[in-house]
Amino acid sequence: MRSILLVQVDEKTQQTLKEALSSPEEFELLRCMAEEAEAKVMERKPDVVFLNISKPEVTRLHLLQTLRRQAPGVPVIVIADGVSTSLAIKAMKEGAFDYVIKPLEVGQLRALLSRLTRMQQKMPSRMPSQWEEEEEEIVFVGAHPEMLEIYKLIGRVAPSSVPVLIQGESGTGKELVAHEIHRHSDRSKEKFLAVNCAAIPETLLESELFGHEAGAFTGATGRRKGKFEQADGGTIFLDEVADMSATTQSKVLRVLEQHEFERLGGTETIGVDIRVLAATNRSLVKCMQEGEFRVDLFYRLRGAFICLPPLRNRGDDIRLLAEHFVHRFAQEVGKKINGLHPKTIEKMRAYSWPGNIRELRNVIHTAVVFCHGEVLLPEHIVLEEQAINLDEVEDDCQQVFIRALEPLFDKFRDSGRGHLYHQMTSALERVLIQMTMTRMNNNQVKAAEFLGISRNTLRDRLKKYDL
């Protein structure tokens, strides 16, 4: 007979588990308190342990560590009273088979038990040298199921040195995920360095990553260590990795494969022990299809993959995040704001949040500054709600082009000159790019995003038109 040990599990959860068992008579359900669990596991050797963890969490997490150390072949499923980012990550890092939250459902438990029975190889345990009992700052806010899976995935991948590719729209928290992976890894006491590949000019990015020797290029007056060398033993985070040039991509690939590189202008080979985390808001698959990103580098970076959902798809997380920011910013400015009016929440839920969490944070910050009461009202929330009617824009553009081209068209026709298509499209493209670069203060990242083209394409056009 197979046995299931329930540690500190309430009767309602036990009854749900009974209903989930396809053949209850084949299982023996054992119950015990937390202080008895260690002895009970060694005595009865259960097939699976359900461990209920509620605040304070530290003691029961110690128990999870002990159970995984003494019985590494026994899967432990952690049951929590509610979503806790820190607990989810720590539980998975310590080797829990899964992390579930109350109230549990029959279908959910059946799927979990089915996965248990199919499991042929148990997850390896990982025991830290010591446990930090101080309360850690909560860096993630949200209880959406997709986010819960991401918390668990962070806990699974953090202890290893496997590269992780993080994908998501701008403002979804990709760097925050990278920080959490590093913070829960064996490298947590070493450096975490972030490099935004889109914010650094192409000519300087290689120097930023690999460093340079004196005289390597104009202005290089001395030796400089790059980020890879500075982060030796720790973690480097390459944000917007899709914006790296082909040359830089090949050099990063070498670091991933051989753990070595040379500074610009140097001949000394420098070895590094480093973990690489990368992020992008673009589809690298599409970039590979267009020849803008190396296939071999993609598979090197994608040791593990985390895809962050946009804020508009996270349901009630919008309210939870807004309340978190209200509390934070109200403390900063010394105001007493107790919460958000229901109409305010409705307004925020109806908005698409193209800037995701970063936009929400800024909107709430402004709202708190201008709020004079104890509740955030709808009028305090200023959103970019002026939706653009694309059909009207297209009609307007056509009328503008017709008025501009009619006299030119007649001149070209009367003169018998050809090449009208090439001349007009090139002129329009040049003016459009020049105007965009001026309006975006020569920021290539913002200009490419506004135009809807890749940064590499923009670079080609700038070179072509000598802009």
C-alpha cells in the first residue's frame, strides 16, 4: 500500500485529497504535526509528503530542508495559505516537487498526483550551508497563475549555472527576474552587473563588455576592464540582447562556449567563471529568421526560458501592484492614503498598459503626489487613453501624398524621366528617418521602436542616407 504523509494539513485539504485519489483504498493517509514529521518520514518512508507552510515560514522551511536531506527520494509538495513570492522561490530552490496554494481543487490535485506517478527521476536536493532567517524584501507582487509558475521556475533554475533567456514586453520586470535568479543562486555574494545592449552605441558596446587596452581606439588612453571581467565569479545580465551587432554576438558566444575572451586591442586571453542571463522584448526566433541574430547564440542563451506576461493579462495583479505602489509612494511623500476607490480600480483594469509595470508605477507615483485625500480617485489616474484610429491616419496620409505627388508626377511624366518609384520612396524614407531621429533626440532605440523596424535596419538606413 502506498502512503501519503500530511504534515500540519487541515481536514478540509485532507478531504479534497481523498476525493482526488482515483483509488483511495490503495493509499494510506498519514497525518502528523510539524515537530513529528522528521521521525514519521524515517519510520514510515512515505511515497510523498504534503507539507503545509503558513507564517511564520522559516521553521517549516527548515523542516523542508531536513526532509529533503534525510529522504531525498521522497517528493515534498508545499501547501501555502496564499501566494508568497519569497516562499515559492525558496521552496522550489530547496527541492520541493511543487508549490500549491489554498484552497486546493480536486482536479488540480489529480493532475499533480498523475504527474507524480509518471515521474521517473526525482529532483536533486540542494542544501545551503546556512539559512538566512531575516525577513527579505518582497520584490515581486502578484498572485496570477502565470506569475506563480515563474516564481517556481526561478527557484528551480537559480541554484544552477545554466544561462537563462527572459522574454517579455518592455516594463514587465525582466531585470527584476534576473536579480532574483542571482539572489537565490550560489553566486549571490558575488557581483551582479547589468548591461543594456540597446542603450550603448555599437562602437562602445564591445569595450563595455570586454574592456580595452590603451590605444585600442581613439580616446582609449588606458587599460579598462569590461563587464565580463568585472563580474568574474558572479552574474552578468545582458538586457535587450537582440540589439547586439553580429561581431559582438560572436564574441559573447565565445565567452559562453569557452569562458574566455580578449580585451579590445589586446592579445592576452582572459578566462572567466560567469553566469549569463539575457533578456529581450523582441522575438529572437523572428530575428534569427531575418538573419539578425545567430542561431548558435540563441540556443546557448536559452538554457532555460522565462516568458513574462504583459500586465494587461494579469487580472487582479493590477490592483495588487497598484496598492503596493500606493503604500510605497505614500510613505515616501509622507501622506496617509488608505487605498483605491473601486472606480479607480475599474479604470485601471480597463486600460491596456502598453508600458506594463513601469508605466503603472509612474502613474501611481504621480497620482499619490496629486492626491489630497485618503483614497485614490479615478481623476488622480492619468492614462494615455487617446486611442489612435489607424484607418483615419491612413486616409489622412493618402490625402497628403496625393497633394504632394500630383505636381511632381506631372513633371516626371512630361519629362519622360523614369525611376519615379525609387526616387520617391528613398526620399520619403530619408525624411521619415531624419525626422524621427530628430524628434527622438538621436536615440536609436526609441527611433527604431517608433518606426517599427529593428535597430540593425535603422543603422543600415542611417548609413545609407549618411544621417
